[in-house]
Amino acid sequence: MERAPEHASTGGPDGPATRPGEPTTALELLVHGVGGTTPQEMLNDPRTVRVTGDDTAAVFRRADDVDAEHNPDDRRREGPVPEAYVWCNLTSGNGTRALWLLLLPFMVVNLAHWMRPSAHGRRRTVRLYGLLVRLAALTLTVLLVAAACEVALDLAAWQCAGTTACADRHSWLGFLSPGVSDGGWWSAPGRRLALAAVVPTALTVLLWYLSRRTWSDYESQQPIERAAEPEGDGGPTALGRPGFWYGRRLVARLRAAHTAAGLITVAAAVGSAAARHDRRPGGPAVLDVLGLILEAALAACAVAVVWVVCRRGRSERRLDRKLDERFVRRLPLVALVLLALALLYAGWERPGWTSEGRLPGDATFGGIALVQGLLVIVLGVVAHGLHRTDPDRRAVLRGLGGPAVAMLACALGGVMSGGVSQRVSDWLDGTGASIEGPPVLLTWQASVIPPLLVVLLGLIGWLAHRAWQLASAERAAVALDYPDEAEDPARTRRIAYTRAMASLTDRGPRIVAVTSGATLLLGAGALVGALATDETPAEAAQGASPVVHGAAETAQALGSWLIGLGFILFVTWGRRAYKDASARRTIGILWDVGTFWPRASHP
């Protein structure tokens, strides 16, 4: 393959500069699908030349058509000049693309914003819809950072390092264990938590870096200046609004809020344990007051984060070139200062302080699950109201597609957080008796996975039966479509099967609806069970009938293995994507399709 000099355009803003009466050359642009291909295959010619672009994306021509503009009367050419746009390397990238798997729930919740039903004259309701999705996205960030805190702070630093039997099995935790290190400086519970806080803090910084990098590459690119459009529903021309693709201010604002939320989560996890110890009867009065001040400051910063997320949404009808210079941009810095103060406060000397049981604050996961469920329910009510205002038969699930997808995003976040917590707990606690393990709610959430899989298997069975029925019906239709062809049963079955499988995509919304509905109901049941009993399902079922107790034990054990298996598959896929370009391309295809729309909910 050769490369030709890139052609500079000689036209003005209204088109190419051609003189009247001169012959022109018609061009035919060929664009391949997400599967990718080569320019030789697209142009059906082994000799191709790159006329513009680079190694990532480029436009190719056949070697005989490189100078087609200068020879429009070439008799060897019939029809327009074909050009092949090859963009498959956009979905490949380097090994860091495997990190995108970590952002899968964020991508899904961003899609929920763009599934909002259209409505005329309901500006406040439309804004409320966007606000609810942004809040749901914020809970996903808090959930991910809280899962990192659960693994590093609770399971490793608090429980395992605080138990001699567990620390003996993991020598790398020996210097944190009071029994193994003979009361070393790092063995104090607060200092163990302060050191372990490096892990969730690093995760928060990684999320900030990924958002900052893509924001600099895409949202910060200045668009062409255009006049603002009047308020009102844009209808089919929404993609052409002046600020539709320009989200520089919103993404920067959301990035600051989500970064601050992650740092506040880490600070609260570290400081709450020390504050609870200082509030005991006879505790140090000075540290007790400092703990109250720290908790009040963290609460105020959390309120500021929520205000920043709720205050402003997307600006599509005009180009909003401003940036929130003062308060919003300094919010992550304030949260970082509070985190440093929390680490200093927790690391202060406290004689007689030992770590027992689970880390205080394990009810955080229950609070996050409750807030997410309420947000999804309210989002469904708002979406239903918008759909009733302006019904559209093409709307997915009668306008409830957005809430359903938001529920799936929350479920993905729950599976990821529960999976990593469960696997790390099993790895640290080899005997299953030295530490208490993750919060009870995560065990309940893992226990509802088997019933959810039963529902999914039922859906798969229904789809298979439906596909068989459609294939049987299509055989007669195929014979009628090709009356002059010789009878070929194998070919007829193949065509009928292909048509039947293609029609199954029309039933995708039903699958999403059933899955999200079952997830919401089972998640609500898990939350109620965890809050009502404060015990695992197997422990809560003790004293019940043998059938109920056996079912609870089976669901708990099977759910624990399934959620762990899901986490292992997730890590395996990410590792394979890091080494294998084809796997990276598959992830890139999914990611490019999912991130086609601008970031409106999560940065």
C-alpha cells in the first residue's frame, strides 16, 4: 500500500472552487461497519493509496484514482470515484483500553439520559429527568469508591490485619498487625486505615485522570461559532443544535463533583471509625470535638457536591464556553484537604484502641442501594409523565427505557462492588472463621443472583422457543420469495433461521424490562432482609422449615460463587484485552457504540 500526498481543499465555505463549464468528479464514500476491514477489500483492488488521514483513521483510493480530480474525462472510469474510509483502528488502541471495563456502569447510566421521552412544553420535567440521572450517576461513583474502601480499609487493614490468625497467613500484612509486629507504629487501627486509604484515593485519582484526558481531547475542542436557538423542543434537528456536542462546561463541572465525592467517601471511611471510638464514654474530649467538626465539614462538602450536580445540566441551544472557575474547580481541593485532615485525625495516638468486627460505616452500602432504588422509581414516574404528555409509538418501553437502563447500571455497579469484596474476603479468610467478611447487604445481594438467573434462563428459553416458531413460519415464506429457484431444504432452513434470529432484536426491550424489573424487586428484597435481620440469609433462616433454610443456604453459597466468578471473568477479560488487540477491539466497539452520545450524566 502506498501513500499519496494529502489533497488540500481549494474550496470556500460554500463548496469546492470549480469554474463554470468544467467537468466535475463524483465521489462515492464507502464506510465499513464496526467489524472492520481493509481498504483492499472495500475497494476490491490490491493496489490502494492513502489520500488523507493517519494510521488510526484514513481515506483510501485505488491507485488509478489518485488524481481523479485532474482527469475527470478518463474513459477508463465508469461511475463515481470510490473512496474507502477505514476507521477500525479507532476501536483498537493500546493496552490501557482494558481500563474502560471499569467504567462500564458509567457508560450505561449515560445512555439512560438519552433515552428520555420527548415532550413539548415540559421544560421543568425534562430538567428533573436529567437531574435524577445525574444523581444516579453520582451514586455509582460513590459505590465504586466505597467498594475500594471495603476491600482495602475494612477487609485488609481493619479485619485481617487486626486478627493475628489472618495476618499470619498473609505476611505482607504483618507490619500492620499488633500481634505479628509486637505493637509496631503502623499497627494502630487509625494508622492502618490511613495507609490503606491510598488504594481508594488512587482509584479516585485514576477516574479523575481518565475523565480529564478525554475531556481535553474531545469536549475542549472549540466548535464553529453559531447563533443560539430559541427555547422549545428541537424535534428531529436536535443533533444540529449549537451546543449539542459541546459539553466542556458540564463535563468539567461533573468531574469536579465526582472527584470530590470520591475523596469525601474515603475521608468518611477513615474518620468515622476514629470518631466512633472517641465518642465512647470516657473518651478524649478534644478528639471527640475534632471528630464532630470533621464530620460536619464532610457533611457540608457532601451537600456542596450534590448542589453542584443538581445546579446545572446540559446547554444545547447555545455554546456555553464558560468554565466554573471558583467554587466548582476548588471543590476537589477542599475535599482533598478534608481527606488529609481525616488521615491525620485517624492516625493520632489512641492507647487501647483495637479493631473488632467490621469497620464502622458498613451501612453505607445499604444507604446507597436505597437511594438508587428511590431514584430509579422516581425517574420512572417522571419518564411516564413525559411519555403521556407526548406519546410516541417508537418510544422504548413506552418511555420507561431510561429508568430500566439506569437500573441495569446500578445493578452492574452492585455486581462489581460485591464481586470484588466477596473474592477478596474469601482470599484473605482461608478458613472462613478468622474475619467477619463483607457487610451483610453484599451477601444478601449475592444471594438474589440465583433467582435472577432463573428469570434470565426463562427469558432465554422463551426466546429460543420463539425463534424456532419464527424459523418454521419463515420456511414457507422463503419458498414463496424464490419461486423460480430449485428446492434446497438446507438453504431454505439457513435463510429462515437468519431471518428469525434477526427478528429477535425487536424483543430486546422486553428482555431489558423484565431484567430491570426483576433486579429492582430482588434488590429491594435483599435490602429489606439485610436491614431487618442484620444477618446473612442462612443465619436469618435458622429456625425456619428445612426447605426454607436449605434454599437460603443454597442461594447464599451459589450466589457467592457466581458473583466471584463474574468478577474473575471480568478481570480475565480485562487482562486478555490488555494483551490481545482483537479483544481490545471488541471492547472498543462496545465502548464506541455506547459513548457515541455526549457525556451528560457521568464525566
